[in-house]
Amino acid sequence: MDFADIDSAAALDEDLQREINDLFCDDVTMKLGGLPGNSVDTLDTGVFDGGVTDAFSSQQEAVAEQLAALEASLSTSRQQLELVEKERDLLQTELEGRAKRRKAERDQVLAMKDKQASALEASLVEAETRAREAEAMHQ
């Protein structure tokens, strides 16, 4: 093997390495949202050309916009939750008020029924007493 073969092998090796770098950079660029060809200048330094930087910046802006939209949605959801909780508390208070009124009405009805039962019992006792007196007079 002479020096010309060694030089041509080295040149071929450099060409292959460049091709591998270009393919890798195009893949990275497409994953970042850019177009193939606007790729990393060199893999060793990691310096990006304008196309990748612009794609990365626009992707950052898109993510920032999505984040802002999610934060706004979260804020809206929190406000809706607060409204629902307030409504729930009002309904709970209303239900408790209704339950107290029903209990008071039921207690009032029970007290009235107790009075009626006592009056009927007294009337029954009086009727039994009169019946005995009438029977005693009849004998």
C-alpha cells in the first residue's frame, strides 16, 4: 500500500464521517422541527446554524404559548371549581335549613298528636267512668 492509497482512504473516511454527521444532524434538526439541510455546523462544537436555532426558538415559543394556554385553562378551572364549591355550600345550607324546618314541623305534628291522644285517652277514661256509674245506678 502506498501513500496515495492511504491518502485516498483517509479522504474516503472523512467523506463518510461528513455524510454520517449530515444524516445525524438532519435527524436532530427534523426532531427539533427544522428542515433537513439546516443542520448542525459541527458535531464537535455543537454550534447550530440559523435554521436549527430558528426552529428551536419557534418551538420554544410554541411551548411557551401552550404553557400560557394551559395556565389560563387552569385558572379558569380553578374559578369554576370555586363557583361550584360556593354553590355546593349554598345548597348544603339550604338542605340543612329544610331539614331543620321539617324536624320542627314533625315535632309540632307529634306534639299535636300527643295532645290529641291524651285528650282521647282522658275522654275514654271519662266515658268508662260514666259507663260504670250508669251501670252502678242501673243495678
